[in-house]
Amino acid sequence: MSPVNRRTADPSVIAAIHHPLRRRLIDLLGADGPSTASRLAASTGELVGNISHHLKVLAAAGVIEEAPELAKTRRERWWRTAKAPYTWSFADAGGDPAGELVAATVEEADLGRHVAKVREWFDVRAKYDESWIRAAFSTESWVTLTPSRLTELGDRIGELVQEYADSPDSGDDARAVYVFAHGVPARP
């Protein structure tokens, strides 16, 4: 069961989202807000035509959408992340070997991305003032749950993070912050 503000992704959408450049474009749009293909090309070092192609793939998958109200001319196209994020599970593959392969590959890639973002923070945190160093957090707990309560916990965490994403801070001291959580059955 997915929270009402999320959409379940099928394997083709998952594959579209997790192309390395498309994943980076989603991250840039999520962290920096709406942008054009030209601006994204400048941020990534890619050609505008290549960025445009990948933006169209993401739009077709429903991950991003046009923001026509931001365009200053008829030719200018702005893009933003879609309001309802995707959620997915390995179980969504329904026993389809190809879908399971996509899901497993993406899970591994996501975990690698999560670890890489934290390691990047470890490498650069000395450049931040003490308030940021104290604000950064890591948390872990052992809890005993049923599958339905674990689903509820994941939904509540997702809703809380989405609440902060929907009302971003502004000002000189505001920064993009990468937040992720995992809740998986495990043993010490």
C-alpha cells in the first residue's frame, strides 16, 4: 500500500529514473528547483541536446513535468519534479525475472548513492560552520514490527520528509540537504 501522495512505479519507470544522468537531473531539480535544459547542461557538463532527450524520457515516465509559467519566451522550457514522488518495492515485479533484475539493480545503485552522499559529507564537513556540523544527523534503532507497521513507519517518515520538501527554507544559510532512511528486517 502506498501513501496517497505517492505513485507506484513499474519496472520501466524505475529503469528510466535510474539512468545515471537522469538520476542526476532529478537530484538537481529536487535540490535546486525548476530549471531549463540549458542550465542543467551547464551544471552537468553535458550537451543541451542530450539533456533535452533525458528530460523528455523523465517527463514521459511522469517523474518531472514542464513548468510553463516560468518561461519568459515561447521557446523557453522549464522543468520541475512532479508533485507526487514514486515509491516502489522489489515485490512490485510480481515474480517477473526481468522486473526483479531491474529492481535489484536499482536497489544496489540506490544504496551506493546513499553511502556516497554521506561519504561526501564526511569529506567536506570541515568547510561548514559548527551549526551545520551539529545539525547533520544519523539515527538508528532496533524496533520489532509487523509488515503493516513497518509500512506505516515508512509512510510516516516519507510524509514528514515530504512536508519539509514542500516548504523549503530560504536565506543565506539555507542549503540543500540529502535525507534518506532504510527500514529492513535484520539481525544483530
